[in-house]
Amino acid sequence: MNAAAPRLTGIADAAETRVGGHDWQRLAADLDGYGNAVLEGLLSAEECRTIAALYDEEAHFRSHIHMARHGFGRGEYRYFRYPLPDLVASLRTALYPRLASVANDWNARMGEDARYPAEHADYLALCHAAGQVRPTPLLLRYGPGDFNCLHQDLYGDLAFPLQVAILLSEPGADFSGGEFVLTEQRPRMQSRAEVVPLRQGDAVAFAVHNRPVQGTKGSYRVNLRHGVSRVRSGRRHTLGLIFHDAS
Ligand SMILES: O=C(O)CCC(=O)C(=O)O
Ligand SMILES: [Fe+2]
């Protein structure tokens, strides 16, 4: 038995308990209705500070992206390497089954055959078999004037349709501006925007690319993008949890 196992189990249980403590009926209804849902206070302020501080620890990351160099916006982010920090890994594992149930319902309504396994390990095994083996959880850092252009986090043929972003900084204290924004492109209609109000430690779950919307004549499919408006002052950190690995 590995000496670290009891501690890991403790963290995994704690993540499961705190994720399970949220009202998933309401969250699923918000995801169905708006394509996003907020889990308030998923992390404590201290946990947020601890995770944000990892940003400067090179050893945790596999790559470092300067958004301006790629036309992605302005600011920077880093993809974690495996093994992920315990809290990041256990939150991702604990969030997945609830989101998979929403994702399976969405696929049925969109006439998609794909169904997602109930456990994240089984979904990752499918990604790995398809050659998508690189971890996608990331830490983002924005300073004054930085922003994240509207985008979709697709990294290969396999894409889990929901993802989660956790705000690690406190609006009004650590930074101003920098709102989390989602747009929904509706077929033959004008696009709709949502600005999601988040406090430090809040998580937003949202659709990665498509979701079904209930119309008068059945469901239709909308195309979503997400991004961050310009940070006006201070520094803003986010933890992004994406459930598919990258090719
Ligand atoms: O910084 C944010 O709030 C957005 C981060 C993001 O694009 C992501 O987690 O995929
Ligand atoms: Fe993103």
C-alpha cells in the first residue's frame, strides 16, 4: 500500500462530498435553460490562493501559452502536467459523473449516438485509446488590459461537452472588469450573450461547443463560445477543468 494513499482518499472523499453538497437538480435545470450553472463557494479563499500560487511553480506544468502570440487575447495560461495536483484531480473526478448525466441527456435530445461513461477514468481511457493523452486542466493569469477571446476548448475528435472554470481571485478586491462571458449562436437568429457573475471560489459549469435548446417544434442545437472581458485593474486567476485530454 502506497504511503500517500490514505491522504489521497481523504481529498477525493472531500471533493466528492463538497461537489455532492450542491443542488444538482437546480444546476442541471440551469444548464438546460441557459447553458451554464454556478456552483457557489466550491473552493475556500485559502484553497484559491494555494492553487493560484502554483502558477509560478514550473514543475506542475507541461506548457505555457502567451495568448497574444496566438491571437487568443491577452494574458497567459499554463496546462498542468500529469499527475495533477490532488485537489485539481479530485475535483475533476467528482464533477464528471454529474455532468456526464447532463451530457448524455443533451446527446439524446440532439440525436447524437455517443454516450459518456459514468466514471471519468473510463472516459479518459477512451481519450487515451484515441491518442488524446495530454492533460487539459489549466491555470490562467490576467493582468490589467488582458482578456480572453471567445473560443471553444476542443483538442481532438473526442470532446466532453461540458467544462468548469473556477474563479480564484476576488472581484472588486483583487481585480476589476474581467467578467466571464458566454455567447450562444442560434440557427438563423441573432446571438445571445450571458455574463456570469462569479465570486472567488465560485465555479461555473458550461457547454463547451453545442447544447440543445427546447423550441416549439422540438430541440434545436446552439453553438457556444466562452471568454473573458477586459480586466480593468489588478490580477485575475482562474482554474479551468476540461474533461477530455488533448491530442
Ligand atoms: O478565465 C476564465 O474565466 C476563462 C477560462 C477558460 O477559458 C477556460 O477555463 O477554459
Ligand atoms: Fe476556455
